[in-house]
Amino acid sequence: MHPSAMNNGDLFFRTYVADGNGKKIVEIGSQNVNGSLRDVKPDGCDYVGVDFVEARGVDVVLDPEDPYSLPFEDETVDVIVTSSVLEHSEFFWLLFLELIRVLKPNGILYINAPSYGSFHRYPVDCYRFYPDFGKAMEKWAKRNKFKDIVLLESFVCRQDLTWHDNVSVYLKNKGDLDDHPNRILDKKEDFLNGFKFGTNNLLKPSGKTDPELKSSVIQRVISGKITLNP
């Protein structure tokens, strides 16, 4: 897991799930590769790692021939997190519906997927994502019976020289909005093209291409505004 993905996961937990308090948290794609979101999970939670290979950090192994069927009953999971996975899912829109299915009515879904990054096959590498992905998946879920889902926020994080991550956070039932008043973007400044529930305009809009973003990061490293992990 690259550093910006780990940092984003930590920000998500601290913003939305600061107290595990017996909550069932499921991580999709939990194999520990240079770290895992399990490393930053909240205390007191029931954490279940899911992947389609047996490996460190994996509690439940999916059928690799059908990774779009999760072995959980409807509405039984409090929080689902997935990081650097959807780019490897050939039919990620099917997986998205399955994630929403198993969430409790007041459940939260966190997705981190690359907006920019090197080609890496596990076992395939199919997609890159932008903030409009967040809105598109909200519409897709509503077309498939999940009428109350709401996108809380979506943005591109530009923290890392080699990776730019798209983050999207969903609440399954908009009736539970009052239970989640905080957003990552309330405090985070280093992002581009952000959506936040309750605002109509794109936050920090930018039409920069990926090479331009990479050049911008290099300049910030040279100026000392950010440092790279060894």
C-alpha cells in the first residue's frame, strides 16, 4: 500500500469511525502489501479482511471465479473500506452494488482508488478514477434499488509523487446524515476537484493532466513543502 493510500484511510477512520465500539468493519482487498488499513483501524471494532487469496491480513477468502459475491448477509456490516482494489476489478460496478447490499441501513462505504499511478496487475489493472466516479456510482446504486444512498464527499488526493488517489465516501441512508456531520475535506487542504455534500460547486477545480500533476508534486518536493518517504 502506497503512503498516500494509508494516510487517506487513517483520515477516513478518524473522521467517520473514531470509536470502533463493536462495529463490524470489512476491508475488501485486505492482503497486507507494504501495510494494510488494518494498521490504522479504530480500537474496539470487529475487523474482517477479505481477499481472493490466502495471505497475511486475509480472514475470508473469496472464490476467485466469482469475486462479486460477498459471504455476508444483507445489511450486516457497519463499515466497508477498500483501497487500491477497484482498478483491479473488471466489473467494479457489480462489486459496488454488492458492497452496498451488505451494509447496514446506516452503514458507511469508503473507497480509495488511483486517479494516477503505474500499471500494476493483481492480476489485472483496468481503470483509473476521478471524482465524477463518486457521483456516477451514487446514480448507479439508485438505479439498482438503493434509493437513499448519498455521496458524502469525493476528491483527488495529490500527496504522493507516483500516485494520485481518488477518495469517495458514501452513506447508505441519507436519513442518517445527522450522525455524520464531519468530512475529511473540512480539514484536508491538499486535494483537487472535490465534491462535498451540501455544496453545489466543485472544490479546488483543476483540469491539469497527470503529467502536469506529477510535475507540480516534484516542484513541491524541491521547495520543501512535502517530503518523500524512503
